[in-house]
Amino acid sequence: MRREDSNKEKCLSAIYKVLKPSGLLSITEQPGDPDFLPLPVVRSLVEKQGFEFVEIYGKKKNYTANFRKSVQISADINY
């Protein structure tokens, strides 16, 4: 997560708003980053904003996690 974003929830909410339906958010964390966040923390922050976890590449302190914006199906469909 970006160090400059002190309010991570607000940042993720803004990303969610502008990302197209089913769009992909990819977050990479690497060793030595002073603002490193473990995957469980990242997942919690991101999923609270409505994203769905898709996959992870790497392990522990060197990973890229992908999340997808949920596709909301309209209940206004008339048959």
C-alpha cells in the first residue's frame, strides 16, 4: 500500500469508485518496505471496500495480491 496514503480505507474506497465493474486491483508488497503490510491485513482492508480476493503470487514478505471489483447485478431486470 502507498506510504503517502495515511487513510488507506479512503484511498481504497476511491479506487473502488473509479474502477470499472470486474476491474482488477493489484497490490505488491516487498521486503524492506517500511510500510509493509502482511497479506491478512491487506485482504481485510481491501475486502471491506467490496473487492473480492482473486489470487496471490509469491509468499510472505514478497507478494502480489489481486482483487476484483464485484459485479453488481441489477434487480431491475424485467422479463
